[in-house]
Amino acid sequence: MRGIAVYPGSFDPITKGHTTILQSGLVAFEKIIVAVLNNDKKEALFSVAERMEMIRESAADMGADPGRIEVDSFDGLLVGYAQRRNARVILRGLRAVADFEYELQMANMNRHLNPEVETVFIMANDAYFYVASNLVKEVARLGGNVSDLVPVPVLPRLLAKFDK
């Protein structure tokens, strides 16, 4: 295990797809900073504070060593945040080819902005490769069962948002 990785995202909400990426990342990295993007231009279902709390609870629920996962928020350039946190790796999950094209562009831009920060991709677990926060929110809003798609601590909060 080596170094610190930043696992950025909106995590609105965190899903089991996210937690499997986090678990895989813990195999390779000493510490992972789960960095919640604070983007005022994007309308989120949960506040940054709510998302951070759900991530902490989900990490504890999956049995992760609390010293190896830190939850934080950031705005601005990701590579700047990574540099401030002494992280040389950005951890990203890939679900499908469409993800790869977008993520490759982002990784190359980040490399252009700071060649000392590298992006590492982890493939999504087969069981959750189709899971995206937006889809989970839509299914929950329409009354569908998402209990197998989100960590246990997330489900009641998600359902409460839609009075289900």
C-alpha cells in the first residue's frame, strides 16, 4: 500500500457502486480522501454536509478502518485540491465506455494542469456497473426499490427526500 489518493465526486448520494470502488482503492492506497465536490451550479438532492455524513456512515458500515478513509469537500480545481492534500493520485471509477471517454479527457486535462498528479482508474464491480446516483434518485422518486443499490445508512435518507 502506498500513499494518499483522492476519490472525488458529487456522491449525491453515495451508492454501492461508489463503495466498491472505495474498497478496491483501499487495496492499493494507504489512505483515501473521499472528496465531495461543492458545485453551486449543480442542483443536488443532498447538501454537502449530508453527503459527507452518509459517506462516513457508509464507510463505517462496510467495515473500513476509519484511519484510512477521510471525508472532505472541495471546490475549484481537483488537481489543486489534491496538491494541497499531498495526494499524488486521483482515484476514479469506470462503469462503461462512455465513462472512459469523459474520464480520459479529465485525466489528460489534470495531467496538463499538474503532471505530478496521476489518475488511476478502477473498474466498477460487475454487480453495480450500471448504477449511477442520478438513476438511483429517479428510481427512488418513482417509488422503485433501491435498497440493493445504496449503502444501508443512505436508504432512509433517500426515501425521506421523496416521502416514500
